[in-house]
Amino acid sequence: FSFLIFLKFRGPIFASCFDGKKNQGEEGVDCGGPCPPCELKTSQSLKVYPAQFLVYQNSIDLIGLIENPNSNLALKKLTYYFELYDIDDTLRATTTIKETSIEADSRKYLLELNYPKPDFILSKVKLKILEPLAEDWIKKEKAEMPVKYYNENLVQENNRWKIKLTLFNQSYLPQNLEVVALVYNQNNNLVGVGQTFISIASKEVKDVYISLPEFLTQPAGFEIYLQQ
């Protein structure tokens, strides 16, 4: 009998990140170079804020917020999902697992919009983050968002609410980003959320519209977040 064995290596095949030595192009002992960043040894954990949800006539929106407190580390792969609980605090449903990324020293909204309205009374939502792998962290300093926005307005057209704004890409590189809008009532309670994904060329100025759900109360103000 004969067998063919295929081995898949990540990075240079000579890299050894567990031998207790500084070798093979490492920046420190078993870190840097072909190995995970040395900054991971003193890194802080991701901060997960309490999740929120909004209930509409036929759907719900789930809103999560995370923070990467590390000023010299970005996460290129972050895996997450939401858990839905009923009034008895029993886990009744989970959303599909999704992936995203997060820059150094930044916050990011994670949204699940237009999710089917459950057949139970929803009382609580939890955002669950799977523990990132060491190889998914990259050494990267915080960078200023290259795209700016202005002329933002909350408008109503044909009985539907939208947010209109203008984006300007200040950089010499094209940018892909997510635009998130959080809408509040006069009591500063969250009443709606919207998002859109935009590609914008170098030095381009672009008008953007964000569609919003049918509010159950009158909107009074909003916030805009640009996310990469």
C-alpha cells in the first residue's frame, strides 16, 4: 500500500513558534515575523457591550457593539452571532454565524437587521464573540478614518424615512466602508437603525441614502458611524 500525505503550512515551512527560541525571523521569542505579533503578550481582551433590539410589525433589528482597546493590534477575522431569549430567560434562537474585522483602538457596531420576528416574546439579546485565534491578530497602529461625511439630514419621502448624507474620500486610495445610522426619539431612546455598504473612489464625493424602518414613534435625532 502507498499513501500520499498533503501537509498545509501557514507561512514559511521552517517557522517554529513554540520552541522557546528567537529564531526563523521572529521579532521576539516565538512571536513576530512568521509568528503571531509579540504585542499579543500584553494585549487587552475585546470589550462586548450589552446588545439591544428593536421590534417592528414583522421583523426585529439586533444591535451589538464591540471595542478593540489595543492601539497596536487589529483583528482581521472576528466571528460572532446573537442569542435570543424569551421572558423566562430561556435561550430560544440564535442567528447565523458571521465574520467581520475591527481596526486598532476602535469601536464597531454589529447589526442583524430585518431578522424574522420570533413567535415568542423577546426579552433579551446577547452578542456572542468567538475567541479569536492568535493568527487572526495583526500588528497595526490606529489609523484615522479617511472618509468624512457632511450635509447629513433625516428626511421623509413617500411616507418612508431616510437619512441623506454626503461622503468625501480624502485619501488617494479607494475605500470600502459601512455606514451605520442610529435614530432616537425625543427621549433619546433608540427607535431605529439603518446601514448601507459603500465603495468610494479616491478623492470622490458621493451622496448616500440610508433607508430606515417604519418607526413606531416620531424620530427626533440620529447619529452616523463610518466603519471599515
